[in-house]
Amino acid sequence: MTPILEMRHITKTFPGVKALSDVNLDVLPAEIHALVGENGAGKSTLMKVLSGVYPHGDYEGDIVYEGEVRRFSSIADSEKIGIIIIHQELALVPLLSIAENIFLGAEPGRWGVVDHYEEARRTVELLRKVGLREHPSRLVGDLGVGKQQLVEIAKALSKEVKLLILDEPTASLNEADSNALLDLLLEFKTQGIASILISHKLNEVSRVADRITILRDGTTVETLDCSAGRADEDRIIRGMVGRELTDRYPKRDVTIGDVLFRVKGWTVDDPVIPGRRIAKNIEIEVKKGEVVGIAGLMGAGRTEFAMSLFGRSYGRFVSGRAELSGREIDVSTVSKAVDAGIAYGTEDRKTYGLVLGQDIRENTVMSNMKGVSRRGVLDDVAVIGVAEEFRKSMRIRCRNIFQETLDLSGGNQQKVVLAKWLFADPQLLILDEPTRGIDVGAKYEIYGIINKLVAEGRGVILISSEMPELLGVADRIYVMDEGAVVAEMPAREASQEKIMRAIMSSRELAR
């Protein structure tokens, strides 16, 4: 079968680093072709070359699409012939309607007047194709992440897509929405649409991919044919990291001490809707040397609880008490929470975790400026020393500490977030989805950092939507649903089934 796409000997160089070196990729018609690799392997760079983000002349090699050599100067050029890319950070306007977002820049009409009836009619047809039952006039900002992802795909369909590129499409989705999206890709396959799927979730890749191409350090390692059955995940990992990864969760000697942190009666209301509870009388505790996991479905209130606890960054505080080492602490502002010994690694590292326009050095010391100051003035030598120390100890892959964090891969950005909070020397570190959107190798390194923290007698609260991660890393697990803690269990006795049963049972009792 003749490929719909061939990328031949693609080489892309940035100042001081070769991001892609002689990479080859081909995609067959109506094929789901997965592209996997560690953060920084070159996956997104390759797709930016394909979609015209990096125009012809900015790279070496050829793009052959539908039998012709193509030279794209912009995304518009690739979209004209049916190549559509959906990035991990969705390109939607929250204050516009679904219909307005889908046809933004390509509104139906005549003589400069938008035909809103036609726009709504075509939107309904597109939404039906992606299985989304929403009114065309509904604001995109009122939709959940899963539905926003479907709006992006409907937008792609409006451009008569032939080759759909999805970059980490399920990174922010719960299991149900992820499965629905993967089923949609399989449906597109029956309609003759080819897809390139970039994902770190190897179970999802194995489920839907016809072939899998592995990149490592900007080069093509191999392409696996899945026609005979699911690809072996261990083989994929070996290709990605260049070595055997015998255990995805590093072992540690568990030595749990006295109670380090305790929350009593923590109650918080919605910041906009009066009387709507987002945290309901929550009581949890974390012991020294312990990793405490918080499980729950999307919308359970885990992130909202964590943010409200960290300087009341979310919601309207109603009541509650936080204690560290047996004494009450003031967490009414972020600075007071940090001074008390609490740090919070947000799930949204790009928006809240980092200042992307600043370099690694500046981001690393941001949470503890006093630690690198003399008489209120920053000591540049001290700043460089601290940043360099964390770069080495956390194995942050970068040109140097003066590189902007915007240019780092997701895994290395996450390491900078952790470095920033570790420099504040917290006793309790709250990590909200710390491995979202990063590869198995970087995940393993972050788990190692967590183990090191608790080995020093600190406590960690781990919020994760990946059940295997909670079961593999945590010592004890709290289950949240609808803003309340509905169960608690030792991790060794927990399972995905028990956690889901606890959630369902709480909902039955609430009826």
C-alpha cells in the first residue's frame, strides 16, 4: 500500500542542539500511527515540521504527501491539503461559542456577513460526528476538558481532514473520556482518515495503533507492526529509554514515623456560587516518611482542595484547621503556607508552576529568594550555584541554566517545578498530577525524587488520575468524591476496583 505521508531524512537544528537527525516516518491511508518517545525525543518537533510551524527551508529533508513533495510555509498551507494538528494545549477561545470556535477565521456567509443559521447547522452535523451533544451557542469555557477536545476534533473535521495529528490528546482526560476519544479515532479509521497519535500512555497506544514508531534523542529507533496483536509495552519502553526498565516504580525502604501534617474539618465554598461546597469537612493526615495518595474521578474536588489548602488559592474558606508537627499553622496566604513548610506543585505547570519566559536559574530560586539574597539584594553567584546544583542532582536536560523553561520538554519543566519547591525546603510537598504528559523514563526519575524526599522524613501528598501510579507509589490512599473523603485504605490493600467501589457506594448513599 502506498503511504499517504512520507517524511524522509528530516533533520532540524536549533542553536546548540540537533533536535532531529535523519528521522524517517511513513503513514498509510486510514492508519492510526503512534509516535512515542521520551520527553525531548523530538516528537513534537517532527510534527511541527510536518504541519508547517517550522517552514520549508528551516529543516533538511523532504515531506511527501499524497505522492507529491510538499513545501509548507505555514500551518495554513498544510491545512489546505487536509493535514490538521491538535496540540496538547487546546487552541480554543473560552468566551466564544462552540460554533464560533469551530469556524473561527472561516465563517460561512457572503459579502462579509456571517450566516449564523448555516454556521449552527454545520456545527450540529460536526458535533454529531464526534458524539458531542451540546448546543452550538454554548460557550466553550463552560465545557469540561474532554468536551473541549471533541470541539477541537470537530473543528478539524470542518477543514476536511485527511491526516489528523493529535499531541497527547488524553493527557488531561479521565479514563472514560480517554476511551471515548480512542473509540472516535477507530471510527475515523473506518471513514478513511489517517491519524498520528503522540502519547505517553502506552496502554492506550497499544490498544488502537496499527504501527508504532519510536524516537530517541532525535533519531528513529524502530517502527513496530501491531497487525499481529498488541505491541509489548516492555519492548516499547526499552526502545524509548535505551535500556531495560525492570520496575516502573522504584523500590524504597518504608520507614513511617509520627503524624507530620493533619487537616481537620476543612470546608471551602465555590468562589463564584455562594453556598456550593467544593471541600466538605475534609480530615486527612500525613506521617513522616509517608506518601499519601488522593484518588478520585475528574471533578471530585482534589485539585480544589489542594489549592485551597495552599494559601487559600481557590474558593472561599469556611472553616478548618491545618497542623504541622502538632501545632496549628497559618495557611491563609501562599507566602504564609510556604513559610509554614508547605509546598504545592500544580497540575498546570505551564500556567501556574513556571514563568516560561524566564530561565531555569530564575525559576529554581523563585520560591525562596531570601535563600539567595544578602541584605535584601539577590546574590547572582548564589543563584547560579543553587540552580546548577539542582540541574545536576535532578538531571535536568538543558543547554545550561540560562535556557528559558519554555524551551524545555514537559518532563524537564516538571523537574524545574520540583526544584523550585525543594529549594524552599518544605516539610510537606503536595504534588498534583506530577507526571501528567511526561514519558516513562522521566516518571521513574520523579518517583525517585519522591522516594528521596520521604526518606528524609518529609511527607508527600500525591494527587493522580492514574490509578496504577497511586497504587505503585503511595503508602496510603484517600478516595475523594464530590468534595468529600469517602474512603481510606492502605495502598497494599487497594485496587482500582476497590477505589471505584468506594466512589459508587458514596453516591448510592447520597441518593
